[in-house]
Amino acid sequence: QVSCVTNGGAKNNQGFKRKHLGSDENTTACCHDEVSDDKGDIGTSGRDTSTNINDDTQPDGVSKRKRLPKELTFQDMYNNQDAFDDDDEDDSDWEPVQKHLEILKWFCTNCTMVNLDDVVHCDICGEHKESGILKHGFYASPCSPELDLIQVESEARERDKDLRFEASASNCSTAVGFDERMLLHSEVEMKSHPHPERPDRLRAIAASLAVAGIFPGKCYPIPAREITQEELRRVHSLEHIETVELTSQILSSYFTPDTYANEHSAYAARLAAGLCANLASAIFSGRVRNGFALVRPPGHHAGVTQAMGFCLHNNAAVAALAAQAAGAKKVLIVDWDVHHGNGTQEIFEQNKSVLYISLHRHEGGKFYPGTGAAFEVGSKGAEGYCVNIPWSRGGVGDNDYIFAFQHVVLPIANCSFQVFS
């Protein structure tokens, strides 16, 4: 888009408006000597010709850039492309960095967290980097990798032989629920950083319980079942349930960037919720005194209408309502995950029959998921039935939790049940 200036007057080329670099006044002065024929073709100005001649006779040390006008049009730039080459700077010795410094890492088999390669024991849980928990069913933390594995396995078998017996409700006070089909829930896409919520989490726990003779052995097994849609609708919206079920038709999908699903995830989520419901019913009925549900995917971030934070269905909420269906009038949920259980709080925020207490890292709302401040206490008549104990930073230890349980959790729980009775 160019217009030429002839005898001080502007003549547009093919009707396009002229575009300048800089102000119109300076640009017009710069281009005043340009010659144009009737067709609007751009010629070479006398000044340009003179400049070209001088270029051939100027010493090499004189920079062409100094002879260019301060304000340039696109045409000036085109005619003087060589002037933009900086001959004064020699970059012949510059070479791009060829080597990429790679930081070596390893991922803990027990807690799945990342550690630097020069660390022998996991910074989070203390497990040895060469843990044999999945292969040999024992913790490697108190021993070195050179430990005689044959000796360890032999001792484990002898211990199991002494402890193993027929588990039944009559001679077991603790129930454990586990189903290998929940291991089918996994992330399809292979990444350099393995997902922290992966099947190995359950495998590690199951291996430890097995080698210790706890389960199978000392504990009563709770069978898994698929939760029904009717039970789920007491916790989640129908749209949420149908969205989770839709993933069974897709090889790989994501609810959020960190909440994945594959074609087996919906099935695994139904088994996890169903097992928790069975466990709650068994405890309330008196068949067992307490229990442990070894399930995945987890649940406390799953709210009424959304899946997030690795969670698809809210297993704790399903268990609480299953206990009430079995006859419980009041249920206490104590959540001490490092993250706040925003989904569980949302589900029971207006429910006076379920007391929800959460201890979690909060940092003034800057830590995921940002909810769980101390002033969040419930609503619409259920104020006081939601209790949040937000930590202001990371690194909170056992003594802090013991203090919080002794001075907050247990007094509130005891008071609640005394008032109820």
C-alpha cells in the first residue's frame, strides 16, 4: 500500500491509503524527492541515486545506517535492506547450547512422590528408592538394597503360616475391603512423570497387609459390589453420574487436567463406592467393629455435580448415607488428607445429621483446592456441623495433629454425640 509524492502533492497508487512509520509530516519530507509516472510506478529518486554512488566510495568503517533518515517508510526499508545488517558485531564465536542438563529423579513406590536421584530414602514417607514392596511384599526402609531377599521372604512365609487362619465375622473385629478390578483404573497416556494416583498405590498397601498377615489373615473380607444409580443419586446429580458413565465408551478422557479416566474407570468407581457402602453397613450392623476400605479412585473432591482432584464418586459420602440407611442417625466424617475435601463438604453442607471435620493444608486459600477456611461452618440451619482445621503452611507434624485431635476433633465429636443422646 504505497502512495508517491510528486511536486509536493500526493498521488495515491491504486486508491490505497499510505501507511508510514512515524509521523505523516516527517515521512512526507523523507519521500518528497521520489519520482512517479502517470501509472503510479515508483522510480528511484535523485537523492537515492546519489546515495548509491556514495555507498561505493565510502570507507568500510562508515556505517550505512547513519545515512538513513530517522523515519522510514516500508519502501525505504525495502530499498535499504542491507543497512539493517550490523557489521560491527561479530557473532561467529556464538554457538547454541547443545547439552541439556537433565535432573534425574525417581518416584517412590510407596507414596508415589518424586525425589531427586541422589536421595536414597523418600523425603515424604522414608521408603527406600529400591523398594521391594511390590515384588517382594515388604518395606525396604529399614534395610539396604543388599539385604538378602531370600531371607526376608522366608521370614515372611513363616510369619504368614503362624498367623493365617479362616477369617470370619465371629473371630474378626476389623474388616478390610479390596478388589483387584479397581486396578484397571489407570491413565492411558504414558508421561515422564507418573500420575500420583495410579494402581501401584493399592498394590503397595495390599502387599504390605499381605506380608504382615493382616489381610488376608486376621481381618474379615468385605466383598465389593457395584453401587446402584439410585444410591449414587443421593449424593450426586444425574448429570454427573451419566458423565462418569460416558467415559466407559472412551479409551482415554479427562474431567480436569489431573483427573483422568479410561474405559474401566466408571466400573472401578462403582466398585469403590459399593465396597464403602457395604463396609459401612457391616460396621453399623455389628458384624464387625471397624474396617478399612482399600479403594480407588478416591472421592473426597467429587462434589454434587463435578469430578475433580483424581476423584469420580464421593466414596465417603456414599458410606455415610449407607450407614444411615442401615439405621445410623448420626455420622461423623473425619478427613485428614493434606487437601480439603471440598466435595464432601458441599454434599453435607446443609445436613445436620452428618458432622464433617477436616484437617488440611490451606495457606489462606492458596493451597489446592482453595476451600476449607475456618469460617466455613455449614449453612441453612446446619451451621456448626462443618468444622475446618486449616494449616497455614506445609510441614505440619504428628504433634500438631495430636494436639488438634485432642483439643478440637474429639471434644466436638463427644459434645455432638452427647447432645444427640
